[in-house]
Amino acid sequence: MDERLKMGLRLCWKAAGTLLGHLGWSKLGLVVFGDGPILSSKSALIPPEAMLLALALRARGLGMNAILMLNARREHELNLAREEGLAFLREVAGGPEPLYFGALTEGLLSSLDRVKLSLDWLSANPGTLAKLVEDATPLKRKIKEVDVSSLEALSDFLMDKLGPPSFKEDLTTRVKGADKYQAAADALSTLAAFVTPTSLISVGLRYAAKFFSLVRQRRKEEYRVFLNVWKKNVQEAYSTEALSAIVCEGDGLGALRDSVEHYGLGVVVHDVIGTLHELFLPMLISYVAIELGGQGSLLIVDGVSYLAKLGWAASMLVSLQDEAPGTRLACYLPTGNIPEYEALPSMFYALTSERAGIFDMAPKFVDILCENRSAAFRAALLRSLEVAAKERLSGHLAFAIYDVREAPFLKLVKVKPGLLARIKGKLKRFSQGGT
């Protein structure tokens, strides 16, 4: 393993102990600015996966069963869809094999054992599926009936409810946000996955913005192309074959249940955020929490900010303990370049209101976190973030801890290598002729 990663893991291990703290909380928010490395210096590298895995391992060491759900669509050198990233995950986890949730049938991730949603669970929770489909569709649609009696029925339902409107319909009244001069972030990002060709998914928001422009100008022949792409994407994403990789008729959590029972740790890698399969992720989180959570368990969810696009997902995460009493929830919350989803402010506030580790954040989230708090709290937060940033520039890890009981006025935490690591570093520099 790279020496920078080794040092980063040492720092993560120490930081994770502080982040977990007294364990008197039910929700822990881990707040960062960008969705890339938390620390990248000459001496240490900390990708988000390392911090979240350290948190899971420390929790297991404290007697908890930990379930970690990681986003494989994060673009960086240790992306979990690449061999290097998956090898790193296996080496650090030290036992449990990572499991996959997604629709891929080829490539590295598809070779892993899977977790899946159960048709029985979907049948028992039709209201959940209906609400998520309403959130996920770019159209103004109310779902009254849900048929999940079989995989074929589910496929027909999703193609019907998430498919495009007819070419003859007035799209300005049917498509969410099309009647507004500037479409809301929810509408724009929801539409992007539907109308963007698969080969150009990285520019999805631009495609969605162009579609809105054409609809408002009523340039029908030009937006007909977008509707055809929309139909093709939906047919491919929700075909029976594609759904069979995500949904099954039996127990979809068997491999995860075995991992948790045997190792006290389960790791799920998914690649659905920002895709047409994204609506299944909050259902999986709920399914896992209800079936495998409970007293003494910790569920760690990566990339939670992106799920605020789906209103039901935001509500579910905030009230998770109602469905799975005793389950602790830790959420990784990137704040930079996140669309202004309607549900995001209230979700962010709720997930950080008990305990939070704050590494950095986008300015607009400072206002959210400081709502109904004093000017002195805001000043303490900004001062702590400034010091933490300077520490990171020096190659050290630092963050602010907020705890409603223990640190209501914030506490700055500086994490530095242990004495042995510092001595080794000095000896190495000395042997290389440094000072």
C-alpha cells in the first residue's frame, strides 16, 4: 500500500475514535466541502472511503455491528469500480468481502456477490415505491396504484410511470419546472438522467437545461429527439433483465446478513447515484435498517446529500430510528456543488443536529447549520474551520466537533501522527539526506 495511504489510515483511525465519541447519539453527520480526498498532502492521503471504513472498524471494535454503504461513482484514483480501489477496500476491511448493489452485468463490480431488494418487501411497502416514483419522475404525476406482483409487473409499472409524455402533450404543463424561467435544481437533476444519452452522462445537466429551453420555446421537432432518448433509457433501465440484477423474489440480504453475523461488518458498494436506478437506493437503506439494524448497530451511508433530490429519501433518513429503533446512523454529507434540492436544508440540519464532525463546508451550509443559533456559534464555527484548513495545508488532519450535549459550542480536533510514525518519518528523511 502507498505510504501516503498508510499514514492517512493512521490518521483516520484516530479521528474515527473521536467522531464516534460517547455513543450517546442516534445521528452523526460527517460534513465535507468537496466529494474528493479529505486530506491530500505529501505525507498523507485520506479518501472518503478510508475515513468511512475506519469509522466502521472502530465501531465494530466497540462491539457494534457496522454496515457501510459506499458510493462507487465518486471520481478519484481509488474509485471503487477500479481494481486499485477495490483492492484497497479489501485490504483495509481485512475479512468481509464487499457486496454490490447495482444493475451492472459486466465488469469488476458485477463479479461481486450482490445485495438486492426483495419483491416481498416492495409488495409490503407499495406506498414507499409510489412516493419514490413520484419524486423520481420528471413529470407531474400522482401514483395511485402499484403492481409489484412479479418482476414483469414491476418493469411494466416503472416504464409506464417513468416514461416520457406523449409527443402531442403540452410539455410546459407536464414536465416539472418547464413552466419556470429557471428550472429548480430538483427538476433539472431529475430530468438529466432521463434525457441524456448514456455515452454523454457526464454532461447530463447541460442536456437537461437544453431540453427545458426547447420545451419553453415549443420547438417540438427538436425536443422529439430528447423524448426518444428518454424512452430508450427507461426501457433499458427498467427491463426485466436489468431489474433482476437489483430486485429478487427471495431474501435479497442473505450475503450481507452472513457478513454481519460472521465479521460484525458488512460493506455494500453501489453505483446508482445519478442514474435511473437511484430511486432503489433509499429503499435498500430502509430495507437494510429494518431487517438488519436495531440495538447495537451502526449504518454508515455515503453521499447522502445527493439523495435529498428524492423527498421520501430525505424524510426516511431523518426518521430512520422510528423504523429501526436502536440503530445509529452516520451520514457522509458533501456540500460543494450540490444542487439546491428543496429537501436538502431540513435534511442537513436534522442529520447534524445531534453530533457532527465538520471538516469543511460550502458557505450556504454555514447558514443552515447556524440557523436559530447565536452569532457567537457562527464565529466559533468559522474560526474552527479556518484553523482546520490551515492544519490540512500543513499535512495534518483537523475538524470541528459539534455535540448537542458535550460540545454545544464546537470543539476543534487536531489529529497528528503518533510519536512512532513521526520518528519513522524523521529517520526516513534523514536517511535520504534531508533535515
